[in-house]
Amino acid sequence: MKWPDELKLAIVTGACVIAIAILFKNVLHIQPSFIISPPLLVFIVYLIIRTTSKTKYDDTLYWGLAIGIVTILTILLYAF
């Protein structure tokens, strides 16, 4: 069974949000106000853009990497 692209990215986004929450609570011991927003914003942008344009970068892999990079940058922002 082939999964839809939206479902794949939703799973990646959910995993990143959970990772941020666990890392911030148990490792960094901080509670920022917008920890969930950055990965979700990238996912929402994907949902909007995928219907309006078809480019060679309109691939699930690129969007998944973007969500991962935004998650890492959010963690680094609060870690240092």
C-alpha cells in the first residue's frame, strides 16, 4: 500500500514535534512558548504550496528535510 505524501510528512512533523517536546522538557529543562510552531508551519506551507505549483522541488523528501532542518535549528536556538 502506498501512503499519500501528506501522510508521510504529517508523520515526520509529528515525530519532530514530539522530539522537540521531549528534548526541551528532559534535556534542556526549558519551556518555550512556541516549541510546536516551526515544524508545523513548514507542514502548513507545504499543504498550501503543493496545490498551487508543481516544480522539481515539490518532493516529499525535500519537504521532510526542510521540516527536520527547521526542527534542528529550533533546538539549537534554545540550546545556546
